[in-house]
Amino acid sequence: MRFGLTEEQELFGRSLRGLLADRLPLDTLRRLAEPGTGFDADLWRDLGELGLHGLLVPEENGGTGLGTLDAALAAEALGYHAAPVPFAAALVMAAQAFRTAADARQQRAWLPRIASGEARISMGFAGLSGQTGRAALRLEGGRLSGALDGMLDAGGATHFLAYLPDGRAALLEAGTPGVTVTPRRSVDRTRLLVNLDLTGAPVAELLETSNGVLAAARRVRDAGRVMLAADTLGAAQNMLDRAVAYANERVQFGRVIGSFQGVKYMCADMATMLEPCRALVWYAAYAQDAVPEEAAAAASHAKAHLAEVGREVARLATEVHGGMGFTDLLGLHYQFKRITFDRQVLGGPERCRHDAAVAQGWIAA
């Protein structure tokens, strides 16, 4: 059996990478990252024209009806270029949430808005992903109170989807009374986290129609973990590519540093660590749609392993650049910080390994 990409997937990947390379030279990325808003309206529009907004939205709801593997390819490209746009939560997890836990009316109302880019949904979990910070929510009479820290993909968010501990999800409109949003500064300036304080905030929609709302919530979380693993893969590949290019340009003692055995070994170590990760991420994405019995474990394994490999590649690539690697001049830190961000969001490697062990029946939940 040959497991690889289709011609359409390869064409989509090339088109997206070409667009991002053209739209995000280093000077532009530096300008967009500086305010830390995690959103650029022009780039968001351009990505929508390429079909990114509706990747996981069914065709009958205005999307392209593609799969999680296609979304992972997009996440890898976005990570490679450190694109300051919401994706994992706003386009992948949100679409998954409405597809798995919304009724027919809710799907007709919201999936087309996600596909058009009109609705940009930030998401957070109260206790399902091992996050730190406040995660206490109370739903009474269609109103939500409490606090939830670390809402993902909050840049330019029009709505917030807050998951309760029992797996139900409450959709809140940004700017409504009772919803207080506080930006949370993180290491990654290309993606914004916010903290929510809620005081009787009116719930626009409650997603609870699935027979197993908690299992549905975990599937949404797992889809997000796959996207973050793919994002890390792209960012680490960027750092490896740039380290190899630098090693073939930088001259010391009359020779390019890439001819030195120590530098060769560092680049070879990065390549041998990173290349197997691509198959791991692709399979984890494929499993979300085609192998449900392995989907949870594969997603958690992929995120945990990419967190470790990504950090090591980031360290070695920076060392290949020497002192230049730590400066803003080369912009290497954007991918470095992106890898660091991905490592902790939706659960660090320790939590992901725990969840994988639970999914495989090795330990109790």
C-alpha cells in the first residue's frame, strides 16, 4: 500500500506555499507580528480566495468538503511561513465542532459563515486539554458566567466557543454585554490568546446534540492537536532549510561552515529527526476521518512527538546560525517561538502522552 498525497493535494500545497512566500517576506512578517494581534485582514481575504476558510465545511454548506489531511497540509504551510492568521481553532476545530455536535439548523446557520470567513471563532476548553489558568464556567438559563483563560485563535475573533467540562459548547458573540476579553501576551506574536471573563453572557448557540458530547469535544480537541503538530512540522522544516542554506553560505577560516564535520552532523541530525515526523502527522490527520479507533491516540502521539522534535530542531538550527540565530535580523525566532507556542497549547507533551495512554486503554482516564 502506498500512502502519499494526491495530485490535487500537492497542487493545493504548492499554491498555498507560493501565496504565503509572496505575501510574507520577512519585513512584512515583522510588521504584522509587532502588534501581536494575530490577524491581518488582507492575508485573511487572500487565503479565503484560495479556499482555506471552507476546507472542512461540507459542500452543501458552502465549503470545499475536504479532509483533515488537507487541513494538516495547510497548517504545515502556515507554520513554515509563521503566518499571522487564525486557523487551527477558527477554521478546523470550529468546523469540526459544528459538524459533530450541532443540529441541522445550527449547521445551516453557521457552517456557511465559517466557510465565507465571516465568522472567526476562537475556542477554549475547560479542563479537557490540560491547560493552565482559569477554567471555571457556569451555564444557567442560557447565560454563561465564569472565566476561561487561553482562548485560541483570538486574533480578529467575531465569536468565542467555550467548552464546558461536560463537553457541551457555548457560542458567544464578541462584544456582547457580559463578555470581557483581555489579551494574553504569549511567546508567539503571530497568534493571539485571550482570557475571557463572563458575567451572565448570553449564549448565541449551545452545541449539545451529539449522543456523546464529551467524546465529540475530545474529537474537536484532537483535530486541533493534529493542526498544531503540523504547524510545528512546518516551522521546524523552515528552520532546517534556513540552517542548511546558511551553512552553505557562511564562510569561516576560508571555508563554508557546511564543510565542517560538526556542522554537517547537526544538519543531518535535524533531517533524520524531522523526516519521519511528516508520516506521523499525515497519518494522524488521516486517522481523524478514516480510522476513528486510532484517531485520539494518533493525534496525541503526533503532538507530543512533534513538540520534542520541534524543540530540538529549533535549538540546533539556531546554533548553526551562531550568534546571528538569536537576533531579530534573520527572523529565525518567529518559527522558534511558534514551535514553543505549539508545544504547550492544547496540552504539553506530558498531557498528550497521558491522553494517548488513556485512548489506548493502558491507563484509566
